[in-house]
Amino acid sequence: MLTHRDYERLCHEIWHHSKLYYVDHAPVISDEAFDALYKKLEELEAAHPEWITPESPTQRVNEALTSGFPTVQHAIPMLSLANTYSKEELQAFIARMHKLVGHSNVIFSVELKMDGIAITVRYEKGVLVHGVTRGDGKSGDDVTSNLRTVKSLPLKLIGDAIPDLLEVRGEVFMPHQGFDALNKQKEAAGDELWANPRNAAAGSLKLLDPREAAKRPLEVVFYGIAEMHPHPLATQHACHHYLAELGLPTLPIVAQCASFDEIWAFASRVHEARRTLPFDIDGVVVKVDSIRDQKRLGYTGKDYRWAVAYKFAAEQAVTRVREITVQVGRTGVLTPVAELEPIFLAGSTISRATLHNAEEVARKDIRVGDTVVIEKGGDVIPKVVSVNLDKRPEHTHPWRMPQECPCCGTPIERDPDEVAIRCPNRDCPEQIHRRIAFFASKDAMDIDTLGTKVVAQLIKHGFVKNPSDLYRLTEQQIGQLPGFKEKAIANLLTSIDRSRQVELSRFILALGIRHIGVGTAELLANKAGDMETLAKMSKEELMRIEGIGEIVADAVIAYFRDPDQQAEVQRLLEVGVAPKSVAVVVYDGHPFQDKNFVLTGTLEHYTRNDAAKLIKERGGKVVGSVSKKTDYLLAGSDPGSKLDKAKELGITILDEESFRKFLDN
Ligand code: IVH
């Protein structure tokens, strides 16, 4: 018989190993062993839901949707840093500090300047209470439910000397690897890409559904203490170590410097190493190390007087536009691309830069033959910043989007509601190529032996035009492709054949419906259960699925109304592609349908997640806070202020008993 003490021990063990994994990146047990511990915890919590506390490792993702983020007043204002951009300005800051502190033996803490979103996080008795954005410095948005999903953020501090109160300042960011993967998904779905990891982090932190936020690869580091009781630390440098001991993720590179030369040498090393770091930084921060001196120096207006940012310039290079070409996407969107004279910039050779759309080219008046400044700043994708008009050759003309598709010659069309210009010909060879390559790609049908070069060959030989043609390929046809001998032929045929057994969500993704990515395809599959149902769903039904908005709903409707698409889906099913149905529970016309629920207090028989799931399965919605739009408040024991508010607004209150009765209605 396991006791509450065992439960607490298990929680501690998991917190400990999570820190080793997510914060220190140095796990000491295998993933399987970790999963086993986690599973044991889940089982224990299922048997004893009354033991669950918000800081339990299982409670990271809160199911409730929010309609916005409550504003929270900062206990200590979140001030900013003055910026410097040159060696001289930084030198002047150091001289000023020497003068104000009264001597020239001032020690400085020099740190990476993370390029993310500033946050402040409060722990009371070691337990995470809330996380808030900077906002206007005086108050910010309470983004706790999204922050809790960031795996490197401890829900509970560890160690022997946990302060009664700790408010820490830090930065939420998205590492390059996760950012690239996210943008690839967006590209596959035909959606607009995030311009840089900082925007992606900001957007993710403001998602209204914490379950979506949980899928975003966010990380966090802390670099300062706003408030702490008791506060035994004397220097900023000691803070870094202290925070790390409590299990908080801290800056990976910091230095203590005693002179400007040391600071400059450190900044130069960081600048050089910048491109090898797995995340974006935009400079270094120099802080007076002594906390007593910091307090004495205070602030001026909105900036601390004792710290300064030294910002690195975005890396730029000058090169020449050889040509402006037009790329045709899977859905026919035409994108102008600058073909550049290759130039080395910030760690890689750049020979192309996207020009986004025709309006952007016109605005900057970029012409073939122009000498341009390109930049790779916070943005991973290089961009053309400006044109050097002095170097413009004679007799050039403003660039114009061709009136025909560069690939198939079809007259182009402009989307009435977008800036995008498209080739409307679905038989355009470039569109066919991209569509089939996408169909076969890893997240879709996962036909691993069918790379883009093979697709190009198959199209060139006239063997495939639609994805369904892949399933009719013969040995004899594949044998005609360059380099295909017996073994390769058999491999390709086997992997095509294997892809016939496919999960419904992958199949939906593979169809290449506009605006549908991996996540949305899963939502559709889980709701519809099979292709027939999906094809018949109305716009209203689609929009009732949580996470599906009007743009996606319209795209799905348009897809299934198009006779060519209908015929292709039919052909795919005829050649034996058999998407696996997903079991869905249908509660049509349930009293919970379209009703807004708020949950409060502790339920005896359900975790909050379970209750939320039961409501959603019956067509209801769960939101975070009580408002006039709330239909039901489901109240367990120790309900809190939401109950008072609901009573005030005359909202129907359900206790657990009546909730249970309603479920089977
Ligand atoms: S100290 C709250 N240290 O830079 C002001 N800030 O430009 C004191 N930042 O809002 C901040 N890395 O979001 C500090 N090592 C670091 C930092 C850092 C990034 C951000 C922070 C701040 C902004 C000011």
C-alpha cells in the first residue's frame, strides 16, 4: 500500500530527473525509466486524486481555454536597459560607473542578452504562483497556464534553502532547432512563416489554448532576482549560482570582469561564438556586480542606472542581384526570389533571399543588377535590406511580376483577400511536383524512398500526375528511371504499398488542403473519424472543433466541393489507400452542446482534465474565467472566488452529482 509520503517522494524524484533532463541536459536515467516513474505517478494520482497538487509533474498542461490574459500589477516594476552600440559608448558607461560608485575597482557581471520575451515568475514557499509578461513595465499579462507547459520551468523549486518568496526575472525563447521544425510544419501547411524565433516565442506565449502552447518548443532562462525573502546574496554573480541551485535554468555563459578590457574581450568572444549558439542573442548585458552598489545607483526613468546592453549589429553583407526568379508553391502561390552572387554571411553562404511578394519588391524597388545590402539579423531567413542606388547599372527597369506562371505559362490570378498571386492551373508541373513530394513527405504518407528527385523523374516520364498514380506504378515503369535497379525498384514499390495503411490524420494532411498542418489534421481526424464524415461536415460543425477557425473551415469546405479533388480522393480510396478510422464518441444534441463551462474547486471523481474532456466530447467549451458568457460553473469542494462571481452573475452552478447525471443525457 503506497502512502502519501511515497507519493511526495515520487514527485521529488520526478522533479529531480526533469531538472537533470530539461535544465542541465544531463539525464542520469534512461527515457524509459523516466516514463516508468511518470506512469507510476499517474496511476497513484488516479487512485488518489485528492493528493494532486498544482505543482505535480502531471499538472503542467491545464485544459482550460482562456478568452484573454488577466492583467497583473508587478510587485517590483520591470524596468528596461539603456542600449549602447559602440565600443566608445560602452567605455563611457564603465567610466560613469567608476565615477558614481566612487572608485575604479568595480566588478561587473557580463551576460548574454537573450533575444526573447521578458517574464517575471513568482514562487511562494518554493511553489510556482504565477508568470507574467513585462507589459508596460508596471503591469503585464498573466501567462501562467502557458508558461507551466515550458518543461524547463520548475513548478516547484528544489534544494535545502528554498526562500519563502522568490520573484525571478528571465526570458522565454525558442531555440533554433524547434523554430526551424515549427516553420517547416507551417511551410508544409502553406501558412505564413514566423519571421524569427522571437516572434514565434511571443506568439506561442499568447496562445489561448495551453495545450497548443505545450506543443511549442519554448525554453526559459533566468538572469535576475526582483524580490526574495530572505535575501542572503551580495552579488549578481552569486545570483546565477543560487538560482541554478534551486533548479532554475540560468544563462549558459556569464563572466565576472574587473576592467573594460576584460568586458570587451568577453563581448568579442561572444560575438564570434554567436552563430554557434543554439538560440538567438542580440548582444551582451553588463551589470554592476555588487547588489549594494546596484541599490545605491537605482534607476533613471525607465532604465536601471547600474546596467547597460551592448547590442550587436545585425550581420550584413553587400552583394549583387543576378536575377529575380519566381518560385511556384504547392498551392500555386508565386514568390519572388533574389538570386544573389554567393556571399558568406554569419556562418553560411547565401545565394538566395526571399523577396516575399511583388509589393515588397516594388516598395524597395529592387531590380536585376542592383547592388544590395542583405542582412541576417534576428531573422534566420536572409533579407534584402536596401539597394545602393549609386551602383545601379544604366537602363534597368522596375521589376514586375510576370503575367504568366513561369512554369506553365497560365495567366496568373490575384487572390482578392490576400497579397498572394497564384498560378490557378492545378496541372502546373511545378505544383504537381510539390504536391506529390508533400504527399510522400515524412509527416504525411511517409513514403521514405520517394524523394523530390525521384518525384521529378516520375513526372518527367509522364508516369504520375496525381498522388493516386503512385499506387499504379509498375516495375517496368520504375525500371526506366535513371539508377533504378532491381533492389531499388522493389524498395520503392514496397514503401508505396506500405503507405496504403495510414492513419487518418496523416492522410488528411497529405491531401494538401490549404492551411492544414499536422495539428489541424489531427483535430479533424479525431472529430470526423473517417473521410466520408469529414467530406460532409458543414462549416458550423467544423468551426465547433476546438482549435479550428473560419479560415481552416472554409479551406476544408472548398476542398471537398471541388470536383477534381473529390475525384482524386475517390481514386486514392479505389487504389487501396485505407486511412484508419478513429473512434469518436458522438453526443449529438447533448445539453452541454455549445455551452461555456468554467471549472473551480476539487472534484471527487474526476481530475479537472477529465471533466474538461467529458464536457468537450459533448460539444461544450471550457474557459478560464467566469463572465456573462458562462453558462455553467462546475464547482467542486473549496471553490474559491469563481463561485462568488458566478452567483453574482446568476450563472447555473452544477455540483459534481448533477454534473454526473447530465453526462449521460
Ligand atoms: S537584466 C528587466 N539581463 O533585455 C530589466 N535583461 O533590453 C533588466 N534581457 O527587458 C534586465 N537578456 O528582456 C537582463 N542577461 C539579461 C538579459 C536581459 C535579455 C532582456 C530583458 C530586458 C531587455 C532590455
